[in-house]
Amino acid sequence: MNRLATGLLALALLPVLVGWKFLDPPRKWADDDPSREDALPIKYRTGNETPFNMNDQDKLDLVQGSYDRWGSVPCSSVRAEHAGVLNNQPNWDGPYDYTMISFEGNLDTGINAAAKTFTNAGVVPYNGVNFYRIASMEVIFNSGIRWGTPEDVRDPNCFNVNSFLATGTHEFGHGLGFGHSCESDEPCPEASRRLATMYWAGSRCDGSREDLNEDDMAGTQAAYGAAVDFVLEGLGPNGTVGAAPLDVQVTIPDEFVQQMTVDGSGRRFTEFEVNFGDGSDHVVVENDGDVPPVSHTYTSESQYTVTVTGRGDDEACGGEFDAERRQVAAVLVCDTPVPAFEATNLGDNKVELVNTTPLGAFGCITEFTWILDGDEASALSTYEPTWTFDEPGTHTVTLRAAGHGGSDDFTTDIEVTASADGGCSASVGGGSGGFLGLFLLLGALRKRR
Ligand SMILES: [Zn+2]
């Protein structure tokens, strides 16, 4: 046995015994933009060195063949294409913005190849998981060991020959976001995990891991298999952000409605379920080939997450499946802000203005403005300013809170003193709470709209 090592950092695996694993944290390729390097199809460059015991054409064919193993899983969206030959310069000094397959004669003894994925700031939500977006993968093969084609490793006289196809398939599996089905130091009772291409080790003169097994395929379908998507639109002037009541609608694009099963026997999705995330009943729409938009009205302030589940039964995709897509924080319904503050004299006409406005849902209030003695031109935009007035006495202070639910002012007179407030607090009014205390402390309060 020799190691099919990986150079992936932080390969802490989830404590589950269900076979295939995502790398931790989960990462995957996005499949929505063929013109981009960081999207499927993977556009890989190869180093121009030819590994020991190989010829150049076999090398190129087997690299493509290794990618195609992942692409030929039923329902898989994985595709890869050769994008050119580079001078062979293997190193790990990434991140690289393109995928590179190179060859290195001086890898540690026993390491056939190693893989790294590089992620960028993107997020790929897919079937309920938020994946980091893979920008590129780098795989380095040990060019100094004996490599062979599928025929070579099955030759009865095979001696010490490593399957280039099996190793490539394993390493590209890492580059697609998969960890090992079992690690060297963990119990591995299930044959499906031990025989997986993503098992941590492989044998020489053994072609059995050149083909993905059911465990590898289940992982592929989870990350690159059946997926649904939807369009969320607000029907009001400000889209999906605004004051309640807020009307939205969910549309399932026709490409998902009309998608066929792998064998062409029917539509892949038999129904769609929409969850608007506000506790209302989920809306289930049967897919008879015509799925009208589903609309909904939000009535109270919050951030909501809309989830659409596509349900289907496709033998080739592993039978019954749920494909889930969420749009997080897509809808922000906001009430009109209710600005409020308290004032504390610090001495020498200096006043601390304490913002007590309820903030509501995150993001609803976008701006606070303090207007002192009616002077809008010198208004302060600090959340909680401390201000020194020119002279003691009565001063008028307005706090304006503005955001997606509108804008409102709270104006009151405060008594500015040359000496600090001593031992006096807003609770002076007794047990009836801060607002009454504030009232007693500050004198006349009025609220203007
Ligand atoms: Zn590995």
C-alpha cells in the first residue's frame, strides 16, 4: 500500500460514518459561468513534463479521463477541458487563478500526488449548504515513480506500477471538494468506504480505483447532482426590501420545471415546495409542466430566508431526492423606525447622547442623524455623540432615524448644566421603566412626526 496523499490543509473530517465527505469547510465549483476560470467547466493547464514510464499523449488522455470519471456520474455537472500546456513549474505558492496539473520528481517518498484547492470570496449555495467557491485546483504528480495506463496495471507481469488514472481521479476528487472516505487512523468497517476512489490509500498494479464506486457517486450527486434554483422578486418599488406589508413572488425558471430524468422517462422534479420563512404554511406546487409564480405578503418586520425544495425520483440520480436552494436574507421587511435617546450631563456643558432606538431587524435602520438646536447644516451622523454646548440652559435635540421602513424624528428639550448629573438616573420615576424616568428627568417631552 502506498499513500495517495493530499496537500490540503485543515482536513478535519466530520465525525460521521457515512462514507464520502466534503472537505471541511465545504467548498465546490460553481457551474453558472463557463466563461470564468472559477466556474465549471474546469479549464486546466498541464505542465510539459512527462512522468516516468509514461508517454505524453497517454498522460493527457488520462488526465482528461480522470476528470471525466467525475463528469460521467449520472446527474453530475462536472466538466473539464484542457486549456493548454505550460512550462512545468510545480510549487504550492498559490493561490493561482487557474487550474494547474504539474509534475515533480522530488515529492516525499511514498507520495504519488498531492492536491490543493484554492477558494475565493464567493459563496455557492447548493442543496442547502453554503459552499466556499473553488477558484482553482492544483495537482502535482510525483514524476519520478513508475506510472502506468489501465492496461499496464492489469498486466500479469506488472511490478510496482501506479495507476495514473486512479491517482488522478482521486486527486481531482479533492480538487472538486471531497475528502477521504476513510482516513488512515479511523475505523473503516464498510466495504463501500474502503473500496472508494476517495479512500486514503491505494495499491500498485491495481486498477480497481480507476472507476468511482457508489460512495464516490453519492458524494458527487450531493455536490454536483440535481439542483434547483429560483428567482425571488419584490412586487413593490423597492424590490425585496421595504416597509411592511411587502409583496414578493417566487418563480421557478423553466429550465428546472422542464428538466428531464436521466433516462428521459419524465420530468426530473415532480413538485416544488416554497417556504417563505415567516412561519406561514409552505406552498407545494405539483410540476405538471406549468408552474406559475408563487406570491406572498410579509406583514411584520424581520429578515426572512426563502427556501425552495425541488422533489423528484430519478433512478439514475440515486432514486428519490430533495434538491434545496435557499436565498438568505433576501427579504427585509422594516417598520418605521422609532427613534429615542437619553441625555447625561458630563459637566462643563458637555452632554452624552445615548441612543436607545430599538434597532429591529438587522439592516432596517441605515442612518442616524442628530440635529442640535435646529441646526441641520451641522448635524452629526455619529451613533452616540458626546457634544459640548456653548452655554448651559435649554437646548433642543432631534434624533432622526432613517432606513428601509422610512424615517422619523424624535425631538426633545434637554437641560444642559455646567455640573455633571450626580447620582440621578433615569430610573428616578420608579418601577415604571426608563421612559417615564426620562420624562421626569428631562422635563417636557414631545414627539413630532
Ligand atoms: Zn487523498
